[in-house]
Amino acid sequence: MVAGDGVRLRAVMTGSPAAPATVLLAHGWTCSTRSWHHQLKDLPRILGPENVRVIAWDHRGHGRSDAALPGTTRIEQLAEDVVTVLDTLAPSGPVVYAGHSMGGMTLLALAEHRPDLFGERIAAAAFISTSTGNISHRAFGLPRQFDSTAARVAPRAMNLAGQRLERRAQKLATKAEIAEAEKAQAAALTRAAARWRALALGARLQRPALARLVFGVSPDPAEVDILLADLADTPGQSLAGFFEAITQHNREEALEVLAELPVEVMHGTRDRLLSPRHANRTAELLPNARLWMYPKAGHMLMQERPRDVSHRLASLVRRTTHAKV
């Protein structure tokens, strides 16, 4: 499908296109539809493939969607893209929106700018390992004394890092082009582009450290591999631009739009990227929400506790369709 500014968005659908209810799965920063692979498979099995269509899409600048155009690495833009997804793939029927991390922030931006979509269209929501705002407070596992420094310096540092990665990509791409011409292998450039991201991003943040930062206790190595692959595929522009957008995210007031909807809030107690206080705050501001804390789980809850997340989402579908499925 194509967004309003011409960016192509890649989506995956399971279940039935004619199902009465839809589950939208919005992934987080530097992730892709692959992070939802359990739910894409589980929800049609739990609810019946004829009863639900499950849609996951790659945000612009992520996965297999087009790169984000200059000036569009904003959460508000991601919210506009949600409207494109709805209009194109789920034009009717109740929708359960599940947002992980930046995907949950996108839902709040949508509530802020398009409250008319909530109720009959977006009928229920799940906030998974996400936040309403104030990200720079105890962010990214930093001690409290670095709060003000993180808020001031981190966006600039990530922008510089993104620019450096893109310059390095151009140099490596040139080398790959030479090698490809010499070896006449059409796929060499694609493989080289993937390798440079893995090397550039992995040089200082090796696999064990990344697993400790993002996942909880004893993560499945296959799930860590998915995150590493997604991270390697994320362009420097998206890495930097959306990071800055996340640090500026503050949309507590938008929760009022969801005050009458069924809402599930899910978070891991070992989340080092967004501490459990973010989930507690969301639940505090939404008295209708049900709060679920998962001991020893980290930030990638739908990969670490897939069965629980899938069944919570299935419960929301049943509530929006009045237990008909």
C-alpha cells in the first residue's frame, strides 16, 4: 500500500480478509513485522481463521517498507500511516490496536489527531512495553543523575551516529559495487549493505549486551536473532530520527480518547528501555485498563511472553465482538 506522500508500506495479513474483526499490530523502533510472528500465527488459531484478520505492517524506514522521507521521522507521521493501513486493509468493522513501544506511542498520536476513529472503528487497545511520555526520565537504563544529560545529549548523539552510519554505508556500498563488478554477482550489493549495518551497529553493542538490555531473563536465542536482523536492516536516518521523536513524545492527555474503551496494559518487570513505571502511569490514567506485569520479562514482551500477549489480544477481540468469536 502507498501512504499519502508516496512511501510504500509493506504489510502482512493472516486470518480472513472478510473477518468481522481486525487486530492491528504496530511494532517498535528498529523492529519490524517479524517481532509479531507469534501473534500473526496464534490469533487466527485461537479465534478461528474466519473470525479475525490480523495485520502487521512495517513502519516507514523499517523492515521492508520504503525509507522515511526527509522530515517524516515523526510519530505523528506514523499515525497518519495507520490511517492508510486502516483505509486500505481494514476499511470496516471493529479494530483492536496493539502497539509495542513506539507502536503504542503511535496510537496516542492517532488519538490526539484523529479522535473520531476511536469507538466504532478502533474499539479496543493494548499498550505493550510502551509509554505516554517523559521518556528521558530514567531512560534506556541510565541512572537518575543522567536524566537531564540524556534528554539534552542523546537525540543529538543519535543523529550524529545515524549520519556516520549512512556515510559508512555509502563507502561500503562503493566497495561492494566494485566487488560485484569483478565477480558479476547481482546479489552482492544487497548482502554487503546488510553486513555493514550488522558490523556498524554491533561493533560497540555486542549480542550478549544487546540481549541483556532489550530482553529479560534467559531469552530465546531465535528471538534475539530476529531483533538483531531488524536492527541491522534499520537505516541510520530512521535510527536517529525516530529516536529523537521518541524522546520528545509526551501524550498523556490523549489517553482521554480511550477512556471508554477496553484496554490492556502489558509490561515486563525487567524492561530496561522503558521501566515498568510507564505502564503503571498508563494504568493510573486509564481506570478502565487492566494492568499485567510479567516477572523477569524485558522489553520485547510479545516475543518473550507470546502466549500471554496473544491471549490478551484475543480477549479484546471477544470483548469488541460481544463474545461471538
